[in-house]
Amino acid sequence: MKHRLLINEVTTYGKLRCVAGYNFATGGMIRPEPSPGGFWPSYLTGQATALYPGNVMDFEGTIPDTEFPHRREDRVVNVGPTIVSRLTTADFASNLAAIGSTLSKNTFDHFRVSSSGTAYVEAGTDCGSLFGVQLPKGSISLEEVQTDRGPRLRCSFELHGSDLCLSVAATDIRNLHERSGLAAVRNGLNNQTVHLRIGLARGWGDFPNRCYMQVNGIYPI
């Protein structure tokens, strides 16, 4: 099946990248993959490629036999991807604003939220894995925490009565943070409203059966 996407998520997993975008035909999200549950090499996700935030791309793909919740959006690329156009910053923001918030209270009820603000669903839960959350700028806090891999960003906000504190996986934001520090990331939120892209990581390490929530994109609109 042929799909046309507006790419609005590129996330970092070491040297690899996960990509997702808005499906113009269905109004939902799709995660184009090179193989079932696979990641893209970073050199295929630069600004001149189809797999970059703000770019519109076409591909033909099939639904792989992956596990829920990711199965809802997973599509293996068979033909493409091909870049169609590159939106201006203003047009990209307008499209994100039109997508709006898509993480409903009913869906959020599937999540388990810890006292530290992390949230996850059990692997196999049929609830989808990619969402939009639109919030006033003042309701979002970006902080830096020290880890054994160096300083990492966390994003805190309230959603459906729960206080969340999530890891930031968005590649562009992480790159800006590494280059210029926390102040530069905060200064980029210069609008009154922020569109957050929220995604679920696949189970890993000590928690193979937990799909943790993370921030896949931070866009002032």
C-alpha cells in the first residue's frame, strides 16, 4: 500500500534512528521501517533526505507481524522512501497545530505511571504507540539529569491528572542540547503553545515487557 507522510518524529537510539510521520490519508501515524521493528542508520535521516521532520515523503509498505502496541503503526518500506516536498517552518507548525492532541484519557488509562513520573504500558497492549500532546508553553519543564552516559534531557508536564517526567529521545533536540546546552533548548520554545510528540519505546534491557513513554518531538507552534 502507498502512503504519504509528513515526518514529525526522528528519535535517537545510539547510532540508529526511528522515524514516524502523520498519514495524510488516514489522519493517523505511521512508523516506516527498513525491516520489522528495525531502525534506520543516521545518515539516511538528514535534512536532505525523505526521513526528516517537516519533509513530506511517499513510500509503499506492508504491515509486519510485530507486537502491539507498535504493530498499529509499524510499516515495512518495500518501495521508497521518496521525498515529495519540504515544508517551511510556518507550514510545518500549522500542520502540527491541526493534528493537535491525540492521547485521549481512555488511552492514557492503559498506562502505569510511577512516582518518579515515568509511564509505560505492558508489551502486547493494543493502544497504539504514537501520540500528539498540545500544551501551553508554561506548563512544560525541561531539565538536565546526569547519567552514566552523560547529561540527558527530561521533559515534565501534567497530562490527564498525572505528573509525567519523560526522557527526551527527539534527535534534533538532543543534538541541540549536546551542542549548545540546556539554555538553548529552553530558548527554542518561543511560542505560547508547544506540540509534543509522544511515543513508546519497545521493551529493552531489564524491562523487556514494558514499553516506556518518551518525548519524540518538541515543536513550538
